[in-house]
Amino acid sequence: RLHNDSIILKNFKRPNYCPLWPEKLVGRMDMDVAVISTEISPAVQESIAEGGVFKPEVCSPRERTAIIIPYRNRENHLKVLLSHLHEVLQRQMIEYGIYVIEMAFPAQFNRGLLANVGFLTSSSIRSYTCYIIHDVDLLMMDDRNMYRCGRVPRHLTASNTKYTKRLPYLAYFGGVVAFTPEQFWKVNGFSNLYFGWGGEDDDMVYRIFHTGQHFSRPKPIIGGYTAIEHDSDSTNPVNPNRQALVNSARRRMVDDGVRSVMYQRLALEFKPLYTWVYISVQEAK
Ligand code: UD2
């Protein structure tokens, strides 16, 4: 018996984890959004499985990350973002899946609700250790901004070419954010009540603080993003009720969130570069 035990120990190998900082990373990328390519290099393309899923073959990934993109009517942005993400995330040697969550007309756009649906749908397909909610028009400018989760929720957009200062205000949580499943459940996800532009990101900050958490950011030099310019969307008008809703964020957070999201799924398709989830929502009047 002793002899057998020692054989087991001798043959025990530690998993060959993927490096925390892969050598393939290039650091700062100079990008001209006017001419940015939507091409994906053949080697990267070949490694993407149906549904926009990738797993490094040469090492054991440390995390499994779901990228969730709330989406409607931004086809060109989506093409650019998908090629950029597949290239960068494969260099980061992260196991990932990309989910595009699209909202049908006529309801006004609701980014928080789509994030909740993305979280639930991607979890039902594969168990992820990290969920990244990602604006469709933001491109990471430095591939050392690793798409991983942390001990607290992360705001990965530490600076953005869209703003003259790095960010509009300190407690800003828009753009690209990362949660572990535990962190997301703890805040009950995003509010489902923000139809139209604005507020759902500030509401989330209240949820995070009210549950005794805080959030972190990479250094601005690493967490820089290029924003692709666009006109305002007629079906995503500024929400005039957003401040009133934000004021009641704490009170609502138990009953309004990922646990109570209501929607109808119209389609789920595993496309070559992403998993497409198409939903319709009854807008509260
Ligand atoms: C800011 C935040 C964003 C969110 C929003 C308020 C940044 C970088 N982003 O975005 O995270 O908090 O304010 O709601 O500060 N979208 C569509 N189709 C539409 C409308 C929106 O796909 O018709 C999606 C898309 O992923 C887009 C995101 O929603 O990136 C945010 O909408 P936006 O880009 O119009 O708003 P923006 O840039 O002010």
C-alpha cells in the first residue's frame, strides 16, 4: 500500500497553467479606427470554434471568460470588435466565448437587461469563471489589459479616447466591466428598468457599494480604449427618468435584477465568430 501511494505521488503533475503574462503580448497598439481592419489572421481564425469559442491547446487556461456584448444595429462596430477581440484574447491565452445579445424592436434599448440575459444564457451553455460586459464600440489599446476577473468587480475602461479627461467622473463604471459569477449574483446583476441611454452604469455602482464591495481599475496606461465614433441612436434616446431611478437604486436592487429579468428568447445561434442571442422585451410604461 505504501508502495502504491508513492507511485501516485511520483506520477502527479501540476497542471501546465497558461502564463499570466504571455510572451506573445505586444503591449500598446496604435490603432487608426478610420482604417482598422476586420480581417482575422488565418491561425487565429482556425482556432475559433463554432459560437466564437476558444481554448488554448498548449496550456491549461486559468479562467474561462464570457464576453457579453449588448447589441443592436451596429453591424460595422461589431465586425471591427470581433476581429480585434479574437486576435487579442488568443494572444492573452485565455479560454473565452463571445456572446452578442441583441434586442428586437420596437422596445427602446436596455443595456443592463441585455447584460443580465447574456450572463444567464452564457452560464447555461458553459460554466464561466468571469463575465465581461463589453460595449460594441470600444477597442482595447493595450493587450496587457488582461480580460480576467479580480477579487472585486473590475472597470477595465480606465481611460477612453471619447472623453477629454480619462473618464467623466471617478465613480464611473461604463464601457467594459468584469464580474465573477459570485460578484454578479451578489449585486443581483444590473437593473432591468433602464430603457434608453444612461443610468444603468451608475445604478450598478450603488449595487456594488451597497453590498459592501468596491471596484478596481487597471492603470490608465494599460486600461486605455479607443472609442469608435457614432451618431446617437434614435431607438436609444436619453432616458429622462434615469436620475430618479438611480436615486432609488439601493431600495430596488433586491427585486430588480438578474434574478427577475423578463424576456422572450427569439433565437439562439452558434455563429462562426460569436453566439447570437436575440430577445424581445415588453417595455414597462
Ligand atoms: C456610455 C457607456 C456605456 C453605457 C452608456 C449608458 C462608455 C465608454 N460607455 O456609452 O457603457 O453605460 O453610456 O447607457 O462610457 N448599443 C447598441 N445599439 C444601440 C444602443 C446601444 O448596440 O442602439 C450598445 C453598444 O454596445 C454600445 C452600448 O450599448 O456600445 C452603449 O451605448 P452608446 O455607445 O450609445 O453609449 P455611450 O457611448 O455614451
